[in-house]
Amino acid sequence: MTGTIHMKVAEHEELVMQRALAPTVLEALGGDSSDSGLDGLALDDAFGWISAQPADQWLTLVRRFAKGDSGIERALFLLMTPAKSETVVRGSLTRNTRVGDRYWLVGRIGDGATGEVWRAWDRELGRYVALKVFFIPEGDKAAEAVIREAQASSSIASAHVIRIHNTIRDEKRGIAAIDMELCSEVDRDRKDVLGAELASKVTPEAGVSSRHEATAAARWVYQAALGVQEAHTQARFHRDLKPKNILVRPVTGRAQVLDFGLAASSKLVVLPAHPSFSMAAAADTIDVGTGSEKYIAGTPGYMSPEQAKGLEKLDPSREDHRKLLVGIDVYGLGAVLYELLTGWPPHKHAHDDSEALMVARARENDVRWQLLDRRSIPRALAECVRHALANKAEDRYASADELAEELYRFLTNHPTRKEMRRPLRRVWLAAVRNPQFTTSILALIGVALIAGYAILAARQTVTARERTVDQLNEEIAKRTSELQHRTDEAASKQGELGAITRALNHSKEELDQKRTELKDVTSALALRDEELATVRKGAAEEQKELTKEVTRAEQERQQAQKLLREAKTEQERARAELIVEKRTVDELKATLRLQNSNLNSQARVYAELQKDHEQLKVQAEGLRSKIESLDADLAREKAKSAALESRPAQTPPATPSEPRVESTPGQKSQPE
């Protein structure tokens, strides 16, 4: 099947689907089921039972169930009449058409180049399904491969894969159909709403604008990867994963992969594998000159390099072919995540890119990696995309389950494989995962800061007390010096004792008073010394605790230096990668200069051709003027001939004359 079936639901068909989803036919027509007279039997069950009976009994059965209720009778006849009198038109489907005597078409969901998707009622199992219908030209057996693939893929049982229930062939209508799980859910208003393509979640050219949107994109691709892994365990491979082949349920947001096994058989885009191919020469299977048949299958904007280069017929039972098929689907999942994050398919760089150009980019894995460096895209998620879109299959994730595990780590704030080599990132993620533990650590840090402040305050108190003791010692020394000076004066004046005895006695009394004051001061100093000894003892204990804290801080500093050395090693590795990328850019610049030189030479050739064209135009003008002159001469000659013929006939003298050749009207010289 060329192209894919797009989900396009018109407003009037949406109303038809809501009406078909009513719990009973009478409710859909606005009646009251309490007046039906059917003793609680739902009318849709009655409709299904009656339509399964022979057509000649419908009238009797309808009247029997209606029991005189004209509303019920009219509703049943309205639904029964199209199936009873419909005209089979090959390749044409309408609402209320019966397919395979089991399915009743309710409303069209989408359509494509070779088929349509309908919401249908399964009369045997009493449920709504999605019926993918293929129009088969007479004598064409192409749909048989699709039917076989669908039957083989029906064994895939996963909540993230659209289940295939049954396959149908209706030769009268010229169709083949696949009965699939209907991607719909009941919303808060109790309305059954269809799921949407993941492509509708893509913001074109912009991608995600916040980490929340990036997380939602990662969750959808994670769920799709789980479905792909389940299919791989059944040896079924998609080969054409893209946002249009993934549906998202409207309420739970669960992603489900669509068309498993169908894309590989239908070859949506088939081009030659030779680098110089043309679109006009495209074929399903071509010979690339090696004697082996290869083909290119997939969507150009999302295909892997090995698909773009051409693949032989792959056998999943072979280990090397199986690994290649797994790598193709892993690349497809990475391409889906790339478009959700950046708004562009990996190999589409502009709106007017042709399919041939995108296939050429796919061969070289030409992806605009710089779009993943936006601030709204988490670094871990960008690294997952780069790993999944690696150029070689062996450099990608070994399985879809491995990619799903990596995305699960991102979604649950666990370090990815590359983040395991970043200690600081691991610590941050651990803090995010364990907020209570992080709060406890911050509380301990706060207690340590408070204890440090208390130690600093105690040190300031001890310093102030030591300063007071020093001031008292200076005062004592000063007074002792004064006392000594006075004693010396008293000794020098012993000769004058007799004369100044009275003054000396008075001085002795003053001295005794001073000594008493000195004793009081000495006692106070003794008490201060005892307090100072106590303070110094406490300070010594605090000093020991501080030493322990300093030792612990030194150990943490050494660990931080070790982490810094590891970070420097990572930086050097990144610099080496940057040098390699710069070399690649230089090579691309050289190629661009060569292409510019070729364009300049072509421009010069074009200028010369333009100059020759102008010369030819001048020559053509000259020839045109000559022709006009000859036409004028011919007209004059004709006029002379007419004048001569009108005169009386005379015998002209016999004079020799040269033969004259007249040009016929309209005869023109051809330019060289």
C-alpha cells in the first residue's frame, strides 16, 4: 500500500460516530427505553440478533419485538433497510455497509490511496472495532501478502501495540480487510473519543518548549518501545516507525504502535539503491550491480542508513538479519523521539525537500544534531536520541527493551548510562528521587553551621576575658610602679624624717590603705584566674572538636579534588571529540568551495552562451530586413507586370536578356 492512512475525522462523521455509540438505538433517536416494551432488553442487542436471522423473517421479528411501539419499529427498520436492499458496488463503501456478513460499518475514521479505515460493529462478538479495508483490483494478489503479515502479527499481545483480531476477504466488493483493536476511550463526559496520531503531538519546526513536554515525549516513545520489544520477541518487525504509525489514547495517554507487519509488506516508498537513481526509474526490487536483489523500503524522513543503502530480503531466523531488523526499529524509535523533541524528521531539513534528497541524507545519516542542544531538551534525553540514531546498527541500543530501560531511567530520575560517569549528576538525581533524605542532609548542615557559630562566639568571649585580664595586669603594674617610686622617695628622704614624721605617718596610713586596696584587687585577680582556667579548659575541648571537623572537611576536600580530576578528564575527552568534529567541518567546507568553483565555471559558460544568443539575434534581424526588402521588390515587379498586361500587345524587340528568378511569396532565407 503506497502512503499511509491518515486520521481525518470530519465533523459530520464525528456526529454519526457519537450517535452510533449510544447505548441503545432508541436513546440515539431521542426515545425513552422505559417505554420500549422489551422488558429491559437493549435495542442494539435486538438489532444484532434480528440482523443475524434470514432476511425474510425480519419484518415479523421487528414487529414482534416492537410490540406496537412505532418509534422502536421505525428505528429498527431504519437500520435494517440498507443491509436488506443495498447494491454491491465493487470498491465502494458507505455507512451501514455490511462487510463479510459479520461487520457493520458505522463511520469512516480515515482514508488513504488504496484503502480506508472504518469504525465497525462486530456482530458476532458484540463490540466496536477498527476495520482497515484495502481495495483490490481484479486479479491482483498484492493484498494477500498484507493479509498474511496481519495474520502472523496477530500473535503480538501488548498493551502498547494495536491488536489484530481477524482478516476478511470480500470478493463481491473487491476488498480485503483487517479487524483491529479500536483505539478509543470514554472521557469524563462519558463520550467515546478516538485516539490521535502521535504526529498530532508534534509542534512543527519548534519541538518541545519545556521539560514537561520533553518528559511526555519520552513517555510515549518508552511505551512504543515496550510494544516494539514485545513484537520482536515474536520475530515481528515494523521497519517503518514514525509518529503517524503510533496512536495515543485520549484519556490515559497510552501510546500504541499501529500497522505492525503491514509496513514491511507494503513498501511505502521504494527507490533504487544506486546513488545516482532517478525518481522516474524507481522500482520495488532492483539490481545494484552486485548480482543481488536489493530494495529501499520505508519513509525517507525516518529511514535508517542501512535501509537507504538498500536491503536484501531479510530472514528473521538468521542472527545477523535479526540484529539488523532490531537496529532498524531502534533507529525508527529514535527518529520518532527526535521529531517530537525538535519538530523535524531526522532527514528533512526544509519544507521543499524531495524524497530523493532525504534518502541521500539517510544514507549518510545526515541529521541536524545541533537541534538537540536546545535548553528545553534535557541532556540525558538528547544523548538517548544520539545513541538510537547512530550510523551503524551495532552502535545503537542492542534492543528496543534497552532503549525503553534508558528512557525509564530518565522518567524515574535515575542516571542513564552516560550519567553514571558523572558523580555530581548522580548525586543530584539521588536528591531528586529522595527529597526526605535531602532535607535531612540540609538539616544536618544547618546544625553544623549553628555549632560553628557557637564555637566562634565562645572564642570571642574568651578573647574578651583575656583582654580584661591584660588590662588588670597593666593597672597592677602601674600601681606597683607608683608604690616603688614612692618607697624610693621615702628612702631618699630618711634624713628628713624628723621634720616630716607627721607627714610620713600620714603617708603610711595612705600606704596601708593602698595595700588594702591592692589585696582586694589581688583577690579579684585570683578569682578571675580561676574563671580564666575554666574557660581555657572549655576552649581546649572545643578546639579538639573543631580539629575533628577540620579533618573531616579535609577529607571531603580531597574527595572533591578527585571528582574535579575526573571532570577534567571528561573535559579533555570532549575537547578531542570537538577537534574531530572541527576536522569534519573543514572537510565539508572544502567540498563546498569545490562546488562553488564548479558553479562559477558553469556561470561563465552560461554567459558565453548568452553572448552567442545575442549575436544570433542580430543576424536574424539582418536576415529579416533583407526578406522585407525582397518582398518589396517582388511587389513592385508584380505591379509592373500588371501594367504591361493592361497595355495593347506589342511585339518587343528581340534583345537578349538574362533569366530572372522570382521569389515566391512567403519564401524566406533560413538562418545558418
